[in-house]
Amino acid sequence: MQEKKGYVSFVLHAHLPFIHHPESDDYLEESWLYEAISETYIPLLTNFQKLVDEGVNFRITMSMTPPLLSMLDNKLLQKKYINYLNQLIELSEKEIKRTAGDERLNQLAHYYFDRYSNDLHLFKDVYKCNLIEAFKHFQDIGVLEIITCGATHGYFPILYVNEKTVKAQIAVGVQTYERYFGRKPRGIWLPECGYVPEADKYLKEFGIDYIITETHGILYADPTPLYGTFAPIVSPEGVIAFGRDIESSRQVWSSINGYPGDFNYREFYRDIGYDADYDYIKPYIAHNGVRVHTGIKYYRITGKTEFKDYYNIQWAKDSAEKQAGHFLDCRTAQIGNLVQYTENPPIVLCPYDAELYGHWWYEGPYWLYILFKKIYYDDCNFELITPSEYIDKYPNMQVCSPCRSSWGANGYSEVWLNPTNDYVHRHLHVAGDRMCELAHLYPNAEGLKKEALNQCARELLLAQSSDWLFIITNGTMVDYAKKRIKDHIGRFTKLYYQIKDDEIDEEFLEDIGEKDCVFADIDYMIYY
Amino acid sequence: MPRKTKETNEIIKQAKSSNTADVAKKESPKTTAKNTKSVAKKSTAKKDTTSKSKPATKKTSTTKSVAKKTSATSKTVATKKTTTKKTTSKTTATKTASKKSTTTKKKADTKSTTKKVLTKKSTAKKQKVDIVEYYDLPYRYNQTVVKVLAQTPNNLFIYWDISDADRENYKKQYGENFFETTKPVLIIHNTTLNYSFEIDINDFANSWYLHVNDSKCDYKIELGRRPIAENPKINTNYIYISTSNEIESPNDHVLFNKEQKMVYFRNTKTGVQVEKPISANLSFIRNMGKIYDNYDIKEFYKVLYKNEDIEEFYDLSNPSSGNPSSGSLSSKFK
């Protein structure tokens, strides 16, 4: 058995923007949550449980963002998710009949029927609709470390022109975490890995030990870290930064030879929502008749061709197992090479979007399960670890200021600041300044005014969500993202004047309070 | 009284009164039918008016519809509604009067119209009236402001505005044609390397992307104007308007300071910090027999990252934001 010479740390960032529309069933965007529950969160939970049941000692870190927690905790969305599953079960039943003449397709129809039926059982009977508690369980038994994130995933390098708005993102992120997990978070996923040194003092103020940065957040730090991303560094203010390992990232993300592009894996874009006869599929697509993904997909990537072959579950599993072996061998070689150069055992940090696993890369959770089993049972030279455990074992680290950076395209702020979305920033800045103004004008307010001020804070935070800027840049669902920015800035502005004029419209306040029901415990005095 | 958006205010009142009307409906089924109709009509009327979009027209028609509602609903709704109505009319009147005389700040923000109309869910059982909202972002906030953000290590984004009050002051001081006889400029101050340069902008823009040569430097931006035509009241070649916040542009390369011989290590549990010579921490340098003074951290990184091109190591497009419908990731695997 090889001696353990280093560590690998997986960090999955689970985030969705807050989407909650009690006023209508027509918002397609709400289904992002349902898709993520079925394809990512439940598969992760079931694979964690399998590992525990099999006695595999593993470690993983997940950031669960406050908007995601708020949605998972929302009774209406839980109810809608159950409806979503019932629809899919009904559709897969029809699919079993429809595909009776084709054995391979029929097997897949059965697979989807079983899978969605099982999701319904797990969600209702096992998890009692409470996925947060399900994740918390794994934290409580010591295999999962959950960290927090900015309140609404606001992008610090743009918000920090008013530092109080960054402070509020951190404060509410920490507060939300405590509400759901009953303890303080040790780490934070900086939204979009957007690092600015100005945030350090607030991170320390709210008890954050460590952050995750993009690779060059470490490599371009000042002074240059001697061990690159293979050891954490500590900022002069005392915030510890771990950097993303580039080699392992490339293996998963790469568009040329990344794992999720394997030809045996499920093809995301061939969905019966688009492929099936329109009249047949109409009850299961958007209310307005627009074709959308249903989640039932019958094809594998096959190759660079439009002629796709049927998905074969066993082949996909074989590929995942082969790739898990490859990843293990690569890390073993990497750590074997690194260990001679670092003072402490090297750490290879592998951060990914959680939704990559399962939603985009359908076999991702299974790959993770196999990999963790291999790491535990096979002869390799490293162990899994969480950043907190690493800090506790090896508290000595070089003092450096991490580089201002993000994990967006090209490494800085282009995704969230470019000609498609730059018009938004002045509104975010003015609303931030106005929120601080309100806190100073009406400190420690009571009653209706306090409620209105707290709602103002919620609207501001929701407007700051980096997702809207990202979606605009990305060019999909742009209208929705623009509307959300207008709605939150609009509601904020209206309330701002109502508060200043002492003419708060209770019905309006109640109405937007129902729609934007995040952060029940928020205290606007964080802007004071 | 502090300013408020005229239409916003009217609309809020309108919504209030109609919601109150809905309360009345619950009490009297007969009235419900009437009110529903009138609400529907109002919505249509409002939409039409809005699309025609002249502020004055808008105002009149809003006032009208408020008045109509008052009469339509006042029978069934008791005290609360009547009171609300009265207030509404008064406020509207005051606003109408005051609008003309108020400063331009009001005008600017008035553009941030929020229109609220009422729709009723068609189901007979459901009594609740939903407030349907529509917002536009304000065209401007009428503040004198310059803000700078770093888009990349070498690109800054700057936005600015001059309040109408300040514009008037410049006109008073330098004549009515002040803005026609001067041109706007941005002066970029690199306060780290202590140099400045200037670029011409124009009065049609309110933001600018600017290339700067030096990453990892502090910058602040000054907005000013320079004379371009004869103006007897201007006897200087530069008029200062405002200065931005100061930012540091991000670093974009591996730093190597050959002067630096020591690094600091901190025990994050105890807070104890120690100074160590770089050479003692780079065992590979010792192994390779290199002389400390000649070592290059980039060379060291090439050893650490032997499979990577460290000059371009961040050139991975991450599908950030975890938005499952963005399609950004899967498209990479096609």
C-alpha cells in the first residue's frame, strides 16, 4: 500500500438564482430548480448514502447558496416539484406504451418511469420534502463540509465600490447558513470566485476562515506563492485562500477532451420535449405551447454527428468507471511529482459547479461515487480532505495577497461587465447607496417602517444576483433576466420613496413580500 | 416634501383603491361584476395610454381613471376607500402643480415610471386581485457622478453623469453656451506609477471602455471639460467637473521581485508569523544547484505545472452561475 503523500479536495458549488413566482405557473425558469433536484441534488444525496452504507470513508465540500437554500425550504416550490414529478411519471407511463414496439427505447422509458417514481418516493417519504436536512445529515456525520456564499451571489468586484453592499452579501450569507445548519460556516464560495481584497475585513468580521479562488487568484498573488495552488495562502487580513487546480479542472471542463464529452454519455440536447409529436407532448411542455426539455432523453452523444444512437446505461457506466480510473491515476502521478517540492503534503483542489454533476453531465454523480470508492480501496498516494481539515492539519502558510480574479471567461470581470450588461451597474450602485442612506436616516426603525426597510434590503440583494448579468451575456432567457433586474430595482425604488415620504403602501409591501420571500431574518441595519 | 415619482404615487393609490374595491366585492356579489368590468376597462385604457407615452397625457388619463374608480366603488366601500380617494386626488393635484416648478431631478427620476394595473384572475372562486407590476429602469439618476470599474487588468469601464442642477450652475458661471463651447474629457490618473493621460469623450455617451497599459495599478478618473470655441466667460483651458472612486486594476502575471529575498509564513492557529529566506523553501532550487539570486519563479512554476502552459492557464471558460438553462456548458461538449 502506498504511503499517503497528498490530498485531493472536491468542492461542488450548488447555486441557483432565487426564482419564485406565486403569482403565476407560467415561469419556465422555476423548472431549473426541479431539474437540478432530480438530476443533481437527489443523485448526489443517494450516492453519498451509498458510500456511507458501503463503509467508504470520503470527504467532499459543497457550497449551498442562500437563494438555493431559500428555494429548497419553500413550501410552494416543494409542492410544485411534486407536481413536476407526477407529470413526468405520467409522461413516462405513456412513453412505455408508445415505445412498446422498440425494445431499446422501451427499456429507457421504463428506466425513466422507475427513476422519477423513485425521486418522488425519496423526496416525499425519505427526505420529507426537506433536502437541506438531508445534506445537513452528511455534514453532521463528518463526510461533507457545507460552506456558504454571498447572499444572492452578488459579484463582489462590481459591488465593492460601495463596500457596505459587499458586507451585506457576506453577512446575510452567513446568517442564512446559521439558520439552516445551526453553526457558523468556516468557508465561503465567493460568488463567481470574484475576489477583491477589500472584502477580507468583512469575511473576517463574520468568522470566515477560507475562500476558494480561481487558479490565478493564487499564482498572481503578491508576493508569488512558493507552492502555487498546491498549498493555501493567507492574506494579510487573515483570510485563507485555496486555488483551483488547473490540471484536474481541464480534465473535466475541457471542451476538447473533457470527461462529460464521452460518446457513451447521455446527450443533453435530444429530449422528447423537442423530438416528440407536438400534440402528444403538448401537456408536458410550457403552458404557452413552447417546446422545452422534459428530462426524458433517449440518445447518447454518439459522436460529432446529428445521427444519434440510443443511450445505453451500461455503456455510460463503463465510461464513467474508466474515467474515474484515469482521474485517479492522473492525481496519483501529479501528487507523486509535487510532493518533492512542497513543505507540507500538497493539496489539489477541484472545484466545480454542482449542477455539472447530473444535470449537464448526467453520469457525473456516478463518476464521483466510483472515484471516491477507488480512492478509498485502490492503491493510491492521496486521500480526500476538506479545506477546513487541511487548515487544521497544516496551519502554517505563506502570507500573500491573492490576485483580483474570477472564474469567468478569461479570469476577470468580462462576463459580468461588458456592453450587453454594463447599463445595469449604475442602478445597482445607486440602489446600494440609497439603501445605506435609508439605514442612516431611519436607524432601528420599528413596525411597518422596519418591514419596509427590510424588504428594501431583500429587493436590493435580489437585484444584485450575478445570474442576471451572466444570463444577459450568455444570450439565453435574456428577457427574464432583464425583467428581474427591472422588477427588483423598481420595487426597491418605489419602497425607497414610500419610506422617505412616510407613505408605505401596506398592500404593495405585502404583495412583494410574498413574491420575494427570501431571508426572513434579515436586518437592514447591516447597511448602517 | 421629498420628491417622489408622480406616476408611481398615483399608481400606488390606484392599486390601493382597487384592492379596497375588491374587499367590497367579497361583501356584495352584485358589485363584483361591475367592478370587474371597470377594472378590466381601466387596464386597457391604461395600457393604451402608456403605449402612447407622452408624460402629460399619461398624467391626465391616470387622474381620470382614479376619479372614475372613486365614483364606481365609493358606494360599496365605506370609509377607508373614500379617504384614500380624497388623498389621491389631492396628492395628484399637488403633484401636478409642483411638477412644473420642481427641479430637473424630479423630471429625471419621473422617467423611472412604475405602472401598476390590476388584473383579476378569471376564476370566480378566487377573490384575490393580483397586483401586476411593470417597471422601467430610470434613464438617469440626475446626480453628478463618475464611477470606474475594472473589467480586465487592462480595460476600465467608466460611467458618469452631471446633475441638471450642476449643469445650470456651469451655465450661470460660464454662459448658456457652456456645453456647446467645451468638450468633455476624461483624465486618467495612474496613482501607482504617478502619471496621467487624457482622452476625449463626447456628450452623447455616458460610459466608456478604456484601455490602460499597466495592470496592478491604482487608477482614478477625472471628468472635466476643455474649451473648443470662443467663450468670453471661460479664461482657463480646463474646467474640473468630478472625480471617480479609486480602484486597483487586477494583476495579470506571475510577479517576480528579484529584490525580495524573504517571505513570511503565518501559523493560522496561533497567529505567529515568521520570516524565511525564499531559497530555504525551494528545495528543488537547491537540488538543481541553482544560485538563489538567479532563480526565476516562472521556471519553478513550470516544474510545478509541467503539463500546463502557465502563461495561459486561466484560459478556461467556466460555465459559471450554475444556471441549468444557460446551455453554456453542454454546448462546449458538442
